[in-house]
Amino acid sequence: MVDQGDIAEAITDFPAEAAEALEALQPGAAAPKTMASLAVNADSLGVDLPAFAANFIVQKGWTEEFVLAMKARGVPLDTALADGLAGRFDAVKLSGFLPRAEAFRCRVIAGEGAAQQVGSGCLIGPSLVLTAWHVVAAGSPEMNLPPKAPIKVRLSDGQERKVLSTAPYLSACTALEFASKFPKVDADFVGHNDVAVLQLESADGARLGFAELPTGSAEMGSEKDILVADFPEGRAVGWTPGRARRIPNLTARMRHDARVAAGSSGGACFNYQCELVGIHQGRWDPAKRLVPLARFLADIRDAVANDVAPPSVWSLDGTPTGGLVIGRDLFFQGVAEASRRGSRARGLRVRRRDVQRDGTAGLSFTYQLLRRVLELRPGAHRLLRIGFDMGLRDLLSALRSAAAAEGFQLPFEPPALGVRQGDTTPEAAVNDQAKALARQLNDAAGSQLLWIFFENPVSGLNEAERLALEAFVAAAVTQPALRVVLAGFETLTTPGEEFTTAGQAREANASGLIVESIGWFLTSDVEAVIRDAARSFGTELAVAVIQSEAQKAVLGLQTFNGLLGYYSQDDLRRVSERLQPILQQLKAAAGGET
């Protein structure tokens, strides 16, 4: 195992990496201990800084976390883990697994204020989080209450997500466990697994990755080496090795000796093959226990199988120079949700945060992106593009012409008496025509979904166009096979609901459009492109490497309205150009052409 001397030597040889690793162990701390602050203390005592810092890390109980944080920064202090896990964990699998698992671990926060309960969790699907039931419980098992609201999940990149009100799976702990007692026989645990599977409002697992369920049996045997992926006391690095053992006469729980700390309840447990085998139960001293995955695997398998990642691309053509897609997660999720038959989401509104400054570049790119995503499911979708600057200013006629060009046969239906032009108000006349056209398009779509992309005119809409567009959108969102995408049109009034996440649409009672606002992007969006590109080339990068490359890509850029970590859409081209060399290197290393 790594000792204090090994740590001191690593700090001496790799001072910059050691300083970063130390701060990584204290996320969110108001005044984290840094190497600089420790240097002041060491100097006042006349002590060598590496020795002083190493002692500090050991006394805090951060040895294993520091080892892993250094490894993520490319420092082979890993003989520490190698000694502790020698012959126990598959070294090849471990090296590829740890970077992924750093990304898919998360924290679960239930309730508000002093009543908050905090635990650990693990993404097990694009939008599913596995944790312990008692982390989100509002009361004892006998009370049979819904989970404690609100529930938030803090992801590994620091972003927080709400959890949908309906959990795919909840199984309480036993009443005896809740009372800090322990049942003696398996029969007492029937139906009580102390497990919760929560659904996020967005599919962040598609971006961060997730732990896969085993395809076969999840049985652990009588004694197994494990790693617990947790957030002990809120620290960002939490990899705790240990060994799980059977409890005599029981299969519903196992003991383990991993050195976990407060906040670890619900942390995922992995075996020596880096396979998910259970969750850390926590909470009840003195014994540390885990709930074997075999107890509830069959109960959650369908929910996980149905949690499908939204189709997405990191580049329009899958190459580093083919148009990088940065910061459009909600677009992908919106298209995926709207693609479900019966979804309340009937399309998207793509709005510019600053109409005067943002221009139309992002809107034009949106059409290319939509077309590319729909192409991922050939035969399932059709797409029409309607631009108001094409010379044909009659919207409904333009729609008919575009549909005819795509092979749709829409016979002209004369308006009924009383709703013809001149018989009634312009609004009533165009509403009736729009309803008839939407109905015809819906019928013509058949088993496919017909997407209609409306492109914002540079010169703006005249009054007749505005009335026609509002009328058609109102009619289209009531038709089950039609999907509308509005790119721009910030002043347009649209009917129905407006959803800010795909999850809101999933729980809605009325139809509407998912709203995506463009104009800025985050550092984490740049990280996601690097991560997704690397995975497409068959490579997993450590979190620290991804963060480092992303920081290089945004170095020196002006922040958006002074918001830390936010950058203007105007800088997307520059960021893309900066990313191309590292992405080309990754592709070349994977055996592809540069």
C-alpha cells in the first residue's frame, strides 16, 4: 500500500499535479486547504512542505482518494492501488473503468434546508440513477410515503438536475433496519431491498456515461473484492476498495470492510471485474453492508432497457473537421422525446437569448443538426423546410409546395361556406385553412413522423404570415404525426405548453413544444464533445485529461455577461478550431485517419 513517504515523494516530483489533486478532494469547500496554504504552515514550523502535506493527507484519511486523483492526472502513484489491489482487480479493466466511473458517479440530495438527506448514486442509464431508498425516504417503511421532495442529483460535472416525480423503482428497507436493528433471516427481507431508481429530467447519462447492468447472473459468491463508488463527506474523489463477505444464514445483505464515510449511502459497488454487484447501504453502524444486485436486478432490468439514450452526434459527419456540435444536449433530448409516438412534446422552439447579437448562424446550423439526427433512424421520419425568404410569402401555399416536392399528394380542399376569404375575419379564415392542411399532412405522413422546420426570416414576418404561422402551429400540435421546429420567431405566440426539459413533457397533461435557448455554451459542453469523440474512436479519457483539454480550448475567451464558465456562441468557431488537433490525435491513436 502507499505510505506517507510515497505521497511525499510524489508531491516532490509532481508539484503541480499534487496541488490540483489536493483541491479536487475538497469540492465546494469555502476555504479548501491548498498546497500554498500548507506551505505557509510548513514554513512556520520549519518543516519540508512535501512531508508536511503528506502527513496532512494521511491524517485526513485521504490516502486512497489522493492516489486516484493523482492517477487521473497521469501520475503513476498507482503502485498504491496496485499494492492494495494486487491480484484482486483486473488491472486492464480497472485502468479503463476508473475514468468512466469518475464521470457516472453522482450525489443525491433529498429535501430542503436542515432536513436534507444526502447520499451517493450512480447513473445506470441515460436518465436513471441508482441509490439507496433510505436516502430519499420521507419516513419509515410502514408510513408508505412518496420520496422526500424535492430530489436533486448533483452530477460529476457539478450540474444539478431535478428528479421526475414518478420513480421507476422503489423498495424500502425493513422496519427493523430503519429502527437500527437487523433482521436475522432472509424471510424478513422479502420485498425490502433499500433501493431506489430515480429518473432525471434530462438524459445526462448519454453525455457522462453510465454503469451497465450485467447481462447474466449478478451473484457474488461467498467472498468478493469490491470498489465502492461514493462521495464520502461530499469529496469529489471517492473510490474505496474493500472486501464483501456473506452474513451467516443471509443472502439479502452482505458485510464489507471498505472505509466509507458519511454521504456514501447508495454508492455503487463493483467487483474485481469492474461489474456492478450492488449498492452500499450505509447509515447503520457498526457493520457496513451492501445490498446485492441479485436481489433486485430482475425488478429494474426492464426500466433500464427502456431508458434509451437520445440519438446525438458530436460532429455533423463524425470527423474532427465536420462541424462540431457543442452545447446542444437539450436539442437532442427534445428531438428524442418528440419522436415518441404519443408524446406531449410536438416539436421544439429554438430561441436566441439575444436576438440582436446572436444573428442566425445557430438557427441555420439547427436545420443541419435536425436533418442529421433524423437520418439516424432512416424511414422513421420525413422533413420539410420552410423559409419565408424564398420569394413565396404565402405560408400555407409554401407548405403545400414543399410537401408536393417531397412526394406528398395533398388535393386542394376549397374552404367551406362561411370561412372563405371575405366571409369572415382573416384570422378565422386562415385558422380553418390551417386546420385542414394540418389534417391532410398528418394523414399523408402515415406511419412516419413528419417534421416541419420553419426558418426565421431575416426581414421578419408580415401580419399575414404571422397569422398563418400561428394558425398552422396551433393546428399541427394537435395532430399525432406532425412535429414542428421553430428556429427563431422569438415574438411569435404559440399555443399549448412550453417545456424547458424533456422530462417536463413526459409528465405533462397537454401538448406543446420543448424550448431550447441558444446563445451561450459551457465549459462542460466542450468537455462533452471531447469525451464523446474519444468514445466514438474507442478510447476512454480520464476526467482530468478532458477538463484540461477543455480549458485549453476556452483559454482567453471572454465570459458571457461575466458568468464564470459561460461563453458566447460567437466563440464556437474558435473553440472548434482549437479542439480539432486533439480530436485528430485521438482518432489517429485509435487507428483512424487524421
